[in-house]
Amino acid sequence: MRSTLYFMGAILLILVTLVLGLQVGTFEVDLSTIWQAIFHYDPDNTTHFAITHLRLPRLLLALVVGASLAFCGYLMQAMVNNGLADPYLLGTASGASLGAVIVFFGFVEVSIGGFYMPPVFALIGAFVVTLVVVILGYRKRQLIPAQLLLAGIAISSLVTAMVGLLTFLSDSEGKLKSVIFWSMGSFERASWSLLPYPATALLVALLLFAFLQKQLNILLLGADRAQALGVNVARTRWAILGTVSVVTGFAVATSGPIGFVGLIIPHVTRGLMGATGRSNLLFCAFVGGLFMLLCDLLSRILYPPAGLPIGIITSFFGVPFFVYLLSQKNYKFSS
């Protein structure tokens, strides 16, 4: 009963935030105009065009990206049994950024054979960097969570430096401005053609882990106990790594690297639903999407009409939360 109420509350807040987001912009619109634009679209009406082709794709992309990053954060924290893990800290987001930047700076064609390349190279970058971090996190054929986190921070810093080097060496002012703004997180590139990439990746991942929720909950007990209870820990971890790489890769390619969502929202989810709730993953995705919608709305209210880079907003929430986690006296790395 409690979980149902939480879901209903999250859905209601998402709908309210979507409506508010459609109203905020260069010009404000009322509810009747929004209704007409969505259900009785007039292609010659500039207001209808702005609502359906600019504001709505942006909001839906924010919803999907927030849900994706929160979902991946939950998976990573379950994988290493450590509350500090998220795609940002383990280098997955940095790897995706490097892959996407390679395309944006013209080292690879933006479109090849009809495929939009930034998500593809972001996926490759996310998987390669995550794989390197995992290899460095192994010791004596065991994945050591503390070592994994430290390796992630180190490799993430290296990859971020490589992105900075490519940015510094760029000779195109237009591309440079675009990448700098994108690198701080932005939904300005949102469009109906981009939205299916992260949305499809998230939907497939949610369906996959709907069947693996039990294994995830057991994994929270620790690798040794999970193995004793019949969970194939190695296979489950590889499934998590592959899924996180794909979902994070597509999210970062379409919106840029956005930190701390995958760190904060899983803690909120477990606080509300319990550590082993059956619907935790789905609820985590809902709350992550809601959080990102609220951050995007706040960014546009503070700096209208385009809004502040979304990564700045999430950092203002994430850094104090990260410090809070580190300050907990009973907090320690899992082993």
C-alpha cells in the first residue's frame, strides 16, 4: 500500500512538473494553449511549434536521462555494495563523454549509414572505460569495491583530462562553444529524433532487470553470501556493467555528463521503499526523472529562457549530499 502511494505521488509530481515546464520559456502559455498544441496541433502556429517541438522534447529527454542515471546508480551501488558508487564516479559517464566528443569535434562523421554516431561512440567509450576500471578493481580474482571506486576516480580524471585536451586543441569556435556547453550538461539539443535512443535503452534495461531484481537484492548482502545463496555473482555483475555502459552511454551522448543523480536518487529510493523493495528499480527511475525535471525547471527559472547548464544545478545538490555520506560515522567501504 505504501509503495503504491509513493508511485502515485511520483507520477502526479512528474505530470505537474511537465505542465509547469511547458509553461516556462521565452514566453509563458496557459493550460488551454498547451492542450491545443498537443492534441490539436497547428503547424502554422509558432506557439504550437515551440511547445511540441522545443519544450516537450526537452522535458521528455530530461525525464528519460534522469531516470537512466538514477537507474544506473542503483545498479552500481548494488553491484559493489557501496553507497558511493554511481556512473559519474566509476568513469562510465566520462568514457561516454570522450566518445561523444570525438564525434562532435569531427574525428568521425556525425552520421554514418543513417546512424547518428554520438550515441554509438558514447556507448563504446562508456564500455571501454568501465571495463578498464573493473579490471583495475580486481585483486586475486575478486572485485574489491574500495579499489574499484578509487580506480574509477583516477581513470575518470584521466579521461576528463583527455576531453579537456581535445577541447583545447579544437580550431573551430562554433564546435568549441557547443562542446563546452554540452560538457556541463544540457538538454538544448533535445529533439524527437534523439529521444528514442536513450528511451529505448532505458526501457530494455528496466525489462531485463525486472527479472533480476531478486539477484540484486541478494547481492546487497555481499558477494560471498550471495554466492552461497545461489546467485552467480560474476554473471550478474557483468550484466550490470554491460547495462550501465549502454544506458549511460546513450544518456550522456544526448545530454552531456550530468553528475550526482545516480548517487542521490538510489539513497532516496531505499529510504522510502526499503533496501530490498520489489519495485525499487522502477521507483528509482521515476524519482530520477522527477528530480531531473525539477532541476531543469529550476535552471530555466534562474536563468531564462535557455537555463543554466543542468550539471551546475545537480552539483549544488550532489556535492553536499556526497559530503554528508562521507561524514557518516558508521560509513565504510565494503570489502
